[in-house]
Amino acid sequence: MSRVSVVGAALAAVVLVCGCESSSSSVGSGGSGGSGGDAIDISSISWLGDNYSGATRTATLNSASMSGDTLSVSYEPYSWPRATVKVSVDAICCLFYERGGQLVGGKYDYWRTGGQASKNLENVHHGYQGHSWPAAGSKVYTMNVSLDGSQRSNIIEVSR
């Protein structure tokens, strides 16, 4: 199966939409999530913006790594509906991390149609939707969500 590499910028600009729904947060024992399972329990996330915990898992992220302000993600192609938000996009990027003992996060940007090669994470650095840069040494996780919020990938740990 072909893989699409998507390089996203470091957790700089997390675009977390709308109201939050808080839950107690704990990191699950699901491992890295790269085999299709979730590395964390989605119900443990305190959402910054829209809550996608009800989305059905229909896609697989294989791996994710960060270097500086760049997040690289390898995923299996999916056929979610596309839309145009200034440019053609096909997925919402989500980022999760521990803050104050709680797992927080949500939307920070969009993946462009056609296998975008990089993503700037300025939004995270600038506090979009309540995001802040994850503390040094803290675990970071990512997932993709369909534009209508009904489908999602697995959640995987990001190598830092």
C-alpha cells in the first residue's frame, strides 16, 4: 500500500475550533498506535475546540516525528471528502499533549489535498484555541480527522 508522507511544522499553531469539552485525562497503554490502534484513550482528552471523540476510526497513521518546528506524518491514503478553505484540504490535523497533568489538544491546522509535505505549527506557539507548546520531555500525540468530523485516524505518539 502506498504511503503519503506529510511533514507538518512543529507544534506551533494548534487551530482548535469552538467550545471545549473537558474530561479527566490519562494516557492509555495503547502503545504507539502505529498498528492502527490508539496510543491514548480518546475519551481522556480535554478538547481545545471541537471535540472529535465521536468520530469513527477509518484511517491509519503509521508514524509521526518532530524535528524543530516540523511534524512529519506517514499515513495510508484515505478518501474522505475534500473542501476548499483558501486552498484544497482533505483533513483536520490534531495534536495532543500533557499540560498540568491533563491530556489536552485538538485541531491545529488542515492537511492540504495531494499529500502536503510540511506543516508549520505556528498556531501552537501562538496559543490558537488555547494551545501552548508542549513542555520539554512531554509525550505528544497526533491524529487526522475528516473535514465533517465524522471519521478519524488512529492516535499515535509523535517521536521527538
